[in-house]
Amino acid sequence: MPCPGGLDGLFSSLLPAAPPWRPGPEPALALLAWLALLFVWYCYRVGSERAPAGGPAGGPAGGGHLAPCLPPGAGRLHRSLRAYAQRYSWAGMGRVRKALGEAPRPERPAIQSPRVFRLPELPSAPCFPRDAQRHDAELLERACPAIRREYQAVAGGARGWTPGPCQRFYLYRRGVCRPQHCRACPRTYRALAALRAFLSANRFGNACFSVLQPGTILPARYGPTNVRLRCHLGTGPVPPGGAWVWEQG
């Protein structure tokens, strides 16, 4: 007897009707579990990257190039440089990133051992030659007569000078201008403004008249950073002798 509809009709009449397919909860649960694992991994990565930046209280951590017993500003410097290095990727930032990741070095005599920040791969020397900053050195030499006259004008009074055997009259201190002192020494202020390498807006930048009283002994110490050079311009009579002797101008 022929079956209407052919074989399809025969099988459909013999087999029970199958219920329509509907997706179960298993794929959705697997997707949620995968997203949860991805979120946990992301939190771990972010935490591991930020952990070296500071200790439990937000200060400097035990690792890195900043020792735990540094001045309060060292922690702020570390965090600012880390944020700066993350924003910019030019080639020069490689040394900054290396400095932020350096392990603390043991206390031992060295030419460079700054207290706050050390930039790697900079040359070391007890005293740099004049040609290291030739433009600025020549500018200061030309301005020396005017600078000397302004120094002599403020040297007679005690106002504005720091006390002690090493007295200083600051025009800039830690990158901050002293307006009253700069107005008293306008030619010196203009000479500083014309320097190419002066750290005028940086906490490492200082400019001052300095007077050593007879018999003054300066203890050996390191500066806060190795990214700056200190330039001495002789403005008064210098006694003979000593390892480094300079002349006026």
C-alpha cells in the first residue's frame, strides 16, 4: 500500500513528535563564570602594578629606589614621577621608569648617592668642567660684575640671610621665587631667568648668595638628586689653598 508523503510521512507517523529545542541554563552559567574569572584576573593585575608605588599608608614602600626614611616630599615625588611615566612613552622616560624600579643600594661611599631621586646612566664626576654648561657659564661670567655689586648691596644687612656659619640669601629656594629678594637684585634675577639649565620651577632648584665664615667646616653629604649641577660663581675674595680654588668672574 503506497504511503502518502513517501518515507518522510512513514517515519513521521512511526516516531513520536519531538519537543521543540530550547537553550538550557548551562551556557549562560558558563559565560558568567568566565566573566567572573576575567574580572578577578583584572583586579589582580591592577593590584600587583600599583603595589610598589606605596606602602600601607600611601607612603614609600620598602622596595624601589626610595628608602623608608626619606623626607616627606620623597613619597610625593615618587608618585608624581610614576604617574608621569605612565602618561608619556618617549625614549627618555625609560631611565625614569628604571629609576622608579631600582632596588635600594647599601650605604657605601660613592660619587653619586642622592637622598631623594637618582636618575640612572648619568655621568659621575667630583667636579664637572666649565664646558659641561658652556652657555650658562659664559652668561654668568658676563653678568658677574653686576651680580657682585648686588651681592655687596645686600651683604651688609642681616635681613633675609639664613643664620649659622654658612649664611645664604636665597633668590630661589626649592624652585620657589623669593619676590622681595629678587626685587633687591634685579640684574641677578634677569641673569637667572636667561639660564638654559636653571631649575626655576622644580623643587630641586636653588639660587642664592652664600657666605662661609672663617673656620667653617661643612660635613660631607649627598644632595637630594643627581639630575642637577651646582654652579659656584666667585663674588668675593677667596683665601688661598684648598682642593678647588676659584677666581672672581
